[in-house]
Amino acid sequence: MKKVVTKEMADEFVKLYEQGYSTRQIAKIYGLEKTTISRWLKKQGVELRVKKTFNVTENMTKEFVKLYAQGLTTYEIARRFNIDQSTVYKHLKEKRPDLLRSNQKVTKEMEKCFIELFKKGNHPSEIAERYDLVEETVRRYLRKNGYQTRASPTEITEDMIDKFVELYQKGYSTCQIAEIFNISDVTVWRHLTTRGIKPRDSGSYRIKVPNLEPSEDLAYILGVIEGDGSVFHIKFENYSDHYIVQLKVTDKDFAEAFKKALENIGLTPILYLEPKYAKNRKNIWVVKANSKYFYEWYNSLDRYKDFEKILGNNEKLIGAFLRGFFDSEGSIGKRRNGTYTTPSAYNTDKKLIDFICKLLDKLGIKYTLGCDSRKFRQKPLWEIRLWKGSTKHSKGDYSNVQKFYEKVGFTIERKRRRLEAFFGLK
């Protein structure tokens, strides 16, 4: 039976289209033809978006080759330049066909990974992107192992749909929900509509203004970003802009502390476990928040000059910034005899290292500064290592490390335990 489009449905088409969904995506949600959606949008007076053509210059093609040779996939290069993956592949094939990994031999281990990812809900095209293969190659190996390469391999249960509704009502976007469950946002929307959930009005979307006044939470966030964190912008084709504050780490307690700090300044981060692509890979915890306001503020900073203004001479703020940095880059080594080394941190950015040294000086924490500039390193690796006590070669005096423990310390439990074991607090 032909599906009848009501006025209410047409209004919902408009809302979704204004939020960045394509006509193809809306058609999938409602089980209609793309042309039907386009026709109703035009009836509602909506001017349809025109796909822009993109001219790839010679310099860009050279950059594609350079990045591909460094190990990036065509998908990663395409995201960096905000163009289609097929465009990157086409120009690589024309310029350097010998470099292409699409003809690589699929190993038994890769074949097992294809199956694991497919079982978790990844589409064959997504698996192909990760391994830089042609989608049909992945489909062929999946069929060989008895799997039907359907469009949405993830089985959506009633419990999952309940969770979709709960998260959406809490203010999560369909993209954020899709990322948590490793499915497409279109799948999320389709199941939300079965529960009578309607798209939020465009007017209900307000820019969340985080609290960027100097605080321990903000100082900690900035310290983490200077280490393992990142702030970046992604623009999807025919879709919305994403202004991301992100942290990817193996320590769950570190991820939770960063998430809490983001929440305390007014952002709405999500925390999830990244799917494993290999059995021997460690768990990777991802914290992600979307905030244009924070992105623009952070990128307007004159980094260390403005950081110094934010932190001032406030020992608590300086300690929080250093804690974020040492949570990211700090370590405490264990010797063969079971004793521990003093806390240290490594980074190739000399300006950042100089700034960290300046902050340690303000707290009265003593350290040594070393540099590893061996030929195999692309950049010199700088090391900050704390003194044990009040002097560089003090014996039985751990006052300097004690000062670090009290004023800075670690959020990560495994690092904190080693620090406590260093001077017998454990």
C-alpha cells in the first residue's frame, strides 16, 4: 500500500532537513523515496541544498600522496579535506597507483576482524574504510564466512530503543546516541519515530555557553588538552558542523575525571568504550563534547601567554593544570629491584615544556630538564624529571616529591599508587 504523507509528516521533514539531514537520510527514516521527500520540501517552500563541486589542485594531490604514504587511509584524508573518499582514491590512483593498499592481501587475522566488526554493527563500507579496502572486498569475505551483508547488521532490541528515547529526552543528539551504539544516526531516528518521538524544533537548540571563568576544572581541562586531549572541527558533507573537545585514553578513571570537569564548566560530554579492532588491543575510553563556543574561545587564545593570565599565581589553578598535563604525559617507572623512579613527563614541544617548567618553579617544585635528540627521532624529545628531595642528589629526603604529591598529584589511580609507593605512603 502506498504510504500517505500527512501535513504533520511534511513539517517533520522540514525540521530534519533544517537540522542537516539529507533527503536520502529522511527518506530512509520514513521508508519513502528520496524524490518524495524533495517534492514535499519544495511544497513547504524549502530551498534544497545544492551539492558543491570541489576542485582538487595539484598541491592537494601531492598532499594526498604524502599523507597516504605516511599511513593515513583514504577515508582519513577525505575527512581532513572535507571531501568524498572516492575523490581522494581517484586522484591517488591517477598520481601514484603503486602506493594504493586497496589490492593488499587480506590475511586470516584481518578476515576475523571483518567478522567481529560486522557482528558489532559496522557496515561493510565502514570496515572497508578502516582497512583502506574496496567495500566489495569486505562483502566478499563476509559472504564467504556465511554472513549476509545487509544494510544494518546490528540487531536493535527493545531495550536499546528505550535507551535511545531516554538519551534523546536528556538532550543527546541522534549523532551522539549513534556514536555510543556504533550505528548510524538514521537508524536511531527511525526507531525514535516508532515510539512517537518528534524532531526537536530548530528554535529549541540554543548555544550552550560554558563557564570559562578561571577555575580548577577549566585549568585541568586545558592541561589535559596540552597533553592527550584535542580540540578540533569536523564538517560533514550536507551535514552539521561538529566542534569537538575530545580525549582518548586507556585509563577509565582519567576519562571519567575529564568528563566530570567538562560537565562542571557546563558542557554535555559523552563517555564510551571505543570498539576493538584487534583482540590484543587495549580498551580505549573516549570522552567527547560538542561546543562551538568552547572551540572558538580555545582557538582565540594566545596559548601560553593567555594560559598564564588564566592561572596567574593561584597555586590551586596551577596545580590543576599540571595535574591534567601529568595525567596525560607523566609517568613513574619501576626498576628491576622493585623501587620506583621519580615522576617525569615527556614531550616534543619545547615551548610547552618551558611553560610547564615555569609553573613548577611557581610551586617551588625542583626538576631536571633533559633532551633526547638521537638521529632516529624526527623531533628532539624533552624530559622533565623531578628531584627526590631538597637537593638533586639528596638521600632519604623526599620533600620535593612530597610537594608534588600535595600540590599536583595524579588523578589516575595506577600512577597515584606508584607515587605513594615511591616514598612509602602506600
